[in-house]
Amino acid sequence: LGHDLVESATPATVAAAVEGNPPALPMPPGLDAYLARGGYVALRAVRRAGDAGRDAMLATLEAASLRGLGGAGFPASRKWRLVLSQPGPRHVVVNADEGEPGTFKDRYCLETEPHRVLEGMLIAAHAVGAEACWIYLRDEYPHLRHALRREIAALDAAGIAGLPIHLRRGAGAYICGEETALLESLEGRRGYPRHKPPFPGEHGLFGRPTLIHNVETLWFLPEVLGEPDGAARFAKRGRRGRQGLRFFSVSGRVRRPGEKLAPAGVTARELIEEFSGGMAEGHRFAAYLPGGASGGILPASMADLPLDFGTLDSVGCFVGSGAVVILSNQDDLAEAARNLVRFFRDESCGQCTPCRVGTAKADALLRAPRWDRALLEELAAAMADGSICGLGQAAMNPVRSLLRHMPEAVP
Ligand code: SF4
């Protein structure tokens, strides 16, 4: 459940943050610093343009090809249009509950410039005529909760907010990063994903049309909508015919792991060589996870594929939230796949049988000294076809991709 300022069993640092004392982690820059850098100029401009400026905003968003960057890659402008087509009152929800293994971009954005995300949120709220904004924040980021509370209060005091901004805590459930489970949690219920349709844009928070955006999508909005030629400049920054920029969380056996702002369509090899200082000492590139736990595993021989939404469909993988994990000749790839399936077994919400029973069954099958490949494939197909949400549908991606692309690594 997501509760505002309700304590659960939390470490001392969290308790300290709730009491008003920031824990010993980097505290992000405040409102004054952001205003001094020209912050909130884009928001002022779109508010000045009023309702009449809405069509121009949507056209600009389309020209930028900005997508929802939480994992699904749905075009942002289509989300806005869907919400706008529904009668008010409407809500905006910020999904800051990143839990995908290897993903730390929300943390990077909120630590680096929280007001850029808040400005993006207020621009989106203006665009869809929202009456309130809701931020659902991963509970493992207590310093960011402290900072956001402080900065939301500063926005209120400065008269910039213009509508209520509610900050809510997640409580450590991976599934609550799934947008409809998040809505359930925000409403005070157990985080069970909803059946779709209806989509949140039609029937979202408290049954109202709701625009849900990831932190990263909002991060780009002030730049795309607020700068002269912002959309065109943003769109031009992709590679290999892709458009825009993406945050990639690069981890594993590289010399300089971290958050990398790179062109959409960059390859894993380029992320290693150009952005991460090459492979770590003593490690030879063997394989990579292009999209966290659920995006599958690919061999190093496929490291020149462009990383973007839809570009890995043909090889049965996806980039999702852009968590790229680099594995080396010193890693046991079958054990990596086992570990990922165990993660999904633990994080399955248990609502539907194909996922609840399927992840436990897969975990048991993967412990055998020799994998029953035909049975694993059959189980994977049943889970992909019958699960309610993406967790169960993608839980076997690591196993499936290993069987398909690196059968020599399978016991
Ligand atoms: Fe829950 Fe898994 Fe079913 Fe999703 S697929 S609703 S996580 S049991």
C-alpha cells in the first residue's frame, strides 16, 4: 500500500527523514537555484498561452516523438489526447516507483534536478486540465522524499504550484511500479494490477481520467516545450533513425557504471566503449541484459542492435526502462537467468494463476541439473498468454532468450 507518511518497518535513515532531518545522502538543489537557471519559464509560457495553446503543445510533443519512458514507450501525445477526450475532473500521476533491477534513472533525475521533473509534471497537468497531481515515490529513496516535500512546499509558498500536489510513499512492492497496481495502491488497496481496458486515461485514479507519466518523460518536457526549436533539437539527437535521448542505467562489468544520457538507438557496445570506459579490468564482454530483469539476455555477438522501443522485438527482447546490465566471461549466464526468475517468483503479486504458480514452477524446473527445455518453453508460453500483467508475461524472458540465443550456456 502507498501511504502518505505512514511508517512501516524502516531503517533509521527513513525515520530521520520523516522527522524532518535529511539522511546522509545527496540533497538535490532547491527552487531558488532552479529559478536562477531559468526554471519554470516553460511552465509560465504554456500557462500564458492558456487553453488555446493546447493544440500547439500537442503538435510540439508529436514533433519531438517523446514517448512514455517508464518501459512501454507509448507516445506521450496519444496519452494526453486520450485523457483530454474524457470529461473532468482529471488527475496527473507521477510514477517514481522504479523497481526494475538495474534501473536508477528516477533517482538520478530527482537527485540532480527535482524541479525539472516538477515543472514537467505541472506542464502536463496544465495540458490535460488536471485538478491534482500525485507523486508515487519509491520508499527506498527517503532522502528524495524529504527533498520533494521541501520543494513542493517551496512551490506552494512561491505561488507556482497552482494545484494540490500529493506525495505518496510506495512500500517496496515491485508490482506497484505497474501503472494500474500503482493506482490501486494510491487508492489505499493492495497493489493488484487491473485488467485493461479501460485504460487509466479513461478510468484511472478514483475512477477519473488520469495521465500517468514516468519521471524521465517529465524530465524532458521543459526542454522540449520550453526552448526554441526544442522539439526538433530533441528529436534529432537519436541514432540510426531513432529519435530523442534516453537515460540508460548501465551496470555490471564495465569500468564506469552509472546513469548515461545517450541517443535513442545507441548500441550496447557503444554504451560500453563510448559511455562507460570499456569493460572492467580482467573481464571479457559475454552477454547483456538490454532491459533489466524482464527484457531478456542477449549475447555479445548481438551488441550492435540499436536500443530503443521496438528494435529488439525480432529477437524476443526489449529495452523497457533502459537498464543495461553487462555480463562477462566470469558470469554464469544460467545462474543469472535463475536469479531473475527467482526475483519474479518473489515479486509476483499472486493475483493470477499463470504467474503465481508459473514463476514457482519455473524456479523449481531451473534448479534441476539439466533443464527440460521443452517444458520450460511450454510453461513460458502459457505464462505469456495467460498472465494479467507484464510481470507474468515477461517473467520467462531471461530463460527464453538464453534458450534461443545462447543454448550452449544452458545446463
Ligand atoms: Fe500479479 Fe503476476 Fe498476475 Fe501480474 S501477472 S497480476 S504480478 S500474479
